[in-house]
Amino acid sequence: MDVKQFIYDNVAMIRETVGSGKAINALSGGVDSSVVTALGHKAIGDQLETVFLDDGLMREKEPETVAATFEPLGIRVKIVDLKDRFFSALKGIEDPEDKRKAFRDTFYSSFGDIVKESGASYLLQGTIKPDIIETTKGVKTQHNILEQIGIDPEAGYGFKVIEPLIDLFKPGVRQVATELGLPESVSQRMPFPGPGLATRCLGEANPERIEIVRKAVKIVEEETEGITAFQCFAVLLKDRATGMKADGSREFGHIIVVRCVESEDAMTAQPVHLQWDVLRKLEKRIAGEIDEVSRVLYDLTPKPPATIEYI
């Protein structure tokens, strides 16, 4: 891929599509949405409003971190607090596909309200090729796929979608990010699912369970920093397991699974061979620092037969 030509073509495409109008940009902080943010602002400047939906399902202090990352680039990020709306939409839902679809509808209906209020007509988003492949092949519904499965975003939510990255896999997106001058903390950041920690919480994604997995994800990211991997994270299982408290009494605690994989494009993946001392440190911190957890496991399953994320 000629990265410079890709940037030139897509800046021109965005500029021509939006014209003299206005667009909203969906930013989550990952490399895909960050690249679209940079392309959009390069194309139409102040005609683009960048929005971060605080859905309550992100990493610890993610909204503030993302806003601070883009401020030196001259891009103001508007943070919209919609935690209650998302948790209400996810309440009582345990089926993985139902959960993804509930998130998708809440995500786009929220942006529909924002677009309508702003007077914009377009939503820029960071859909990439694997999102389309996994959704259309029935592997799992990616929340950012609409037109590719017959959903008209204009009819359903009140805006047209612009997707500059739909022909790219993750390595290509990282090349574009580097060429655009995005910091390495963005261009090389580990992928994070669109539905956030709801994807890493088997069973109902309520505030209490999300907070448990949020703490576990933070520990995993801290303890695997510097390890060569495509993705390292934690998952909260639906089931519980018997454990023992420090005083010897019985507890029936949560189970956390640690997953760390190597991959080029997310279409296939292999588990990372973590050293024993790293695994032991992960167990000690997760079980020791999160009172609700009684057991920690490590996932050795490649993709296929498993997917990288659990739902």
C-alpha cells in the first residue's frame, strides 16, 4: 500500500463527501478511530466534531486519557457521559449476540441524537476489513457494521456513515497512523473491542461486574507491558468457583481468565508463551487486589478454533 496516496485519496474523499456541511467523528481511543479522527480533521478541520462516548465500559480513566492525547494535536474531544443509558440497555442481557446488538443500537441511537443536535449529516467511524468479515460470515456481530448487513443508518439513525478504513487490516491502519504523525502510544496500541468491557464480561454486564473486569484488565496490561503481543487482557467468567479467604473461611468467588495472543491481522492468533514468573505475578495481583476474585486461569487456545475476544 502506498500510505501517502491512501491518505491523500481519503482526505479528498472526506472533503468531497461532507462538502460545506458538518460531520461527527466517533473516537474510542484505539488506532482505528484515531486514524479516522486525524484523517477527518486533516480533511475538513472545524467542520468535524470529535466525540467520545463515555459508556462506562472502557478502561480506567480512558475518556480523560484520550482527550489528553489529542489535545496537543489541536483536536478537541467532546466527552459525552452516557453510562446510565448503556447499562440500562444491557440490563439482564446475557446472550453474547444479544449483548452486541443491544450495544450497537444504543451506540448508534446515541450518535443519532448527537448528530441531530449538532446539525451534522455524517458520522465518521473506524470500521476495518476484519470487522466486516467476521460480521458477514456470522462469526460474531461487530457493533460498527450497518450497511454491509443491510441496515440503512440514515433511515434508522438519521446520518450517513463515512468509513475510510474498510479495505484495511490492522497492520495497514498502523502504517497510516505513523504517517499521520500519531504518537506510538496510539499507533501501536493493543486493540480494544468496540463494546468495551461488555465483551470481556460473560453474562450480564452490570456496573459491579464491569468494575471487577476493569481492575483485572488494568493489572494484565501493567504486568504484560513490554511483552511482544497483539493483545493481552482479562475476561470475567459467568460461573464462580470455591476459594478460601485469608482466615481460612470459604468464599464463592469470581473467575478471571487471562488471554494474551500474537497476531498480524486478528484473523488468526496464537497464544503467547508467558514466563512462569509473569503468570504467577498476574495471579497474585488479580486474586490479591480484587476481593471478589477467587481463581485466575490462563487461556492457551489459538484462533481458530477460538476467537480472540470471548464474545
